[in-house]
Amino acid sequence: MGKIISFVLCLSLIPFFCQHQVEASDQLNKANLTFVAKVIRIMDGDTMEVLYKNRPTKIRLAHIDCPEVKKSQPFGQHAKKALSDLCFGQQVMVLGEKTDRYGRLIAVVVNHQKQIINQQMIKQGMAWHFKKYSHDPVYANLEIAARKNKVGLWQDPSPTPPWEWRKPKRLSTVFK
């Protein structure tokens, strides 16, 4: 009798394990995939969540880095609002490139007005070209133009890049 119960239990768990395998492979397959999805949440200036195949999927905008919202970086809230204005609630085209270490899909996103959101964020002065991960000259030139025209965060005389802002603040010890 115990063997029959174990067998039935195993059979009932097969769909559960198969579903997780499909979810994992589906996550991996989103890289290098183009799809349309609805933007359902804006986390900050360079991260959003879309609804794809009835599942929330986090998207990190490729080529850019925006001021931090969580660590209260100047222009962080402005960047979040700018991204929201460009795409929240819309159907967007997502051009997946790869996934990052947090499982987010790194992507270029195009809104219903055919604007490349990643580029728009730099044009509006709400993002830096993230040169550590992107060597695309289009983004570099957009940042140069935004700096020159003192758009958005470039109005600040000495804006701090987000990758510097995220570094832990080290206490300097003075010995006398």
C-alpha cells in the first residue's frame, strides 16, 4: 500500500517539476528574443516589469545607467518618472540581449511611438551611457549632446555616476 501511495504522489508531482523546467528554459530563451509585452511596473529609471505570457518579467534597459532611487541619488525620482512617462501601461517591443546576474532580461525597449526608450532616457538627460557594458557609439554621442546642452541631470555642475553612488561609503579614519 505504501508503494502505491508513493507512486501516486510521484505522478502528481510530475507536472510541478515539468513546469519549473519550462519556466527556467523560458527565462533563458528570452535572451535574443523579440516580443511584445505590457509595462506593468517601473522600479527606477532603468528597470521595469512587463507582463509577458501572463508572467511578470523584469527588464533592465541595456546601454544605460540611471540615478539611484533607493539610495536617494539626485535625479533618481526624475529618471523614474521619465521612464514611466515613456512607457508605463503601454504595449512595448522588447529586444532581449541577455540576462544579468539578478535574472533580469537586459533589453532595448521600443514604445508605441517607435521611440527607443533606452536612447530617450539619455536624450532627456536622465541616464549615463553605461560604458562598462556598452560600446555603442550612438549612446555615447547622445550623452555628449545631453551634457553639452545641460539637459536633465547635466544641469548639476558635478553629477555623480550611479556606479560611483552605489559604492559603499567608506569611513575615513584620521589618526592624530
